Amino acid sequence: MQQKVVIINTGCANISSVRIALERLGSSVLVTDDANLIQRADKVLLPGVGSAGAAMRSIGQKDLIHTVQQLSQPVLGVCLGMQLMVEHSHESKTGSVACLNLIPGEVVRMQVNEQRLPHMGWNTVSTAASNALFQGIPDKTYFYFVHSFCVQLSSFTVACCEYARPFSAALMKDNFYGVQFHPERSGEAGAQLLRNFLTL
């Protein structure tokens, strides 16, 4: 029986590209903000672009914060979706934004010296060879990034990248996984990562 894959409808712009990437792998994908359907899914994706404040307001207005926090199946956050998985985001000029508190960590503005922000384009990712999300993906593989904020390295970092300074390219705690890059825009490596997620 085909597994049920749900993308949480956060109201963000990159949902269709994530859905298409999963459908290319043969998955049947539902985009929804219905808590019951999310809870019954085999795999859940939390996408996002834009600001943490707007995304958390949207998730809160849809009454989904507790729903996401209670999920026990594999959940993958993508780009802003990964940042929403940590405790706080400091991207707002008016103070920190409380996030989903699924993985310890905070989102901070990238310190890039003379380099440009956003960090946009292809960059290599150093991975923990034993991590199931990166099975079959060689160390230093290129993935596609677009972001100006990041989560710093911690014991929950399972892959890192460097743009002036190192930052977390992927996080994991229990059933919650997050990637800062866009697998749906990262060619075969991104497809392999999504394939790995679907087989967790």
C-alpha cells in the first residue's frame, strides 16, 4: 500500500515545487492544513520561505502548533521549515520569534564578512556518513541554498556547510529532520535525500 505523504500548508510559496519533486519519486502527496490528515500521514513535510514571524503566525492561526509538536512519524523541515523546528528565531528587528521547539537551537543572521547575503546558490555539504537522511550521498555533495539566517552548529547538526563561517545544513532530533538547503532544487542529490526520507 502506498504511504500517505502530507505537506503542511503553511501558506508559503515553495509548496508546489516540493510536491512536484515528491511526485516525481512516485509518491502520492496531499497538501493540507487539516490536523487529522496531518496526524494520519506516514511522512510529513514542513516547507517554508520568507520570515519565521509570518510563518509562525500562519501556523498558529491554523491551530497547528500543537499538532506538529505531537507528531511521531518522520517529519522533514525544508529551508525556513527547518528554522521553524528550533526554539527561537532572531530574524525579527522587534525581538525573537518563538518557533516550534522541536530541536534545541536558535536562528541567527549569518555572519559573512565581505560576502553577499542572501547565501544563494550551490554549496558543498559535509555529512555524517551514518545518518539515514544522507545514505548514498557522498560527503561534500553540492546542494542549493537561498537564505540569510542560519542555525549554528550543535550536537543536533547532522550536516554542515560553510559560507564565511560554518552553519547547520541539516538537523535531527528523534523523528524530526530539517535541511537548510532546497532538496527540490538540488538535482539528483536532492532527489536521493527525499527518497531517503520517504524510506525512513
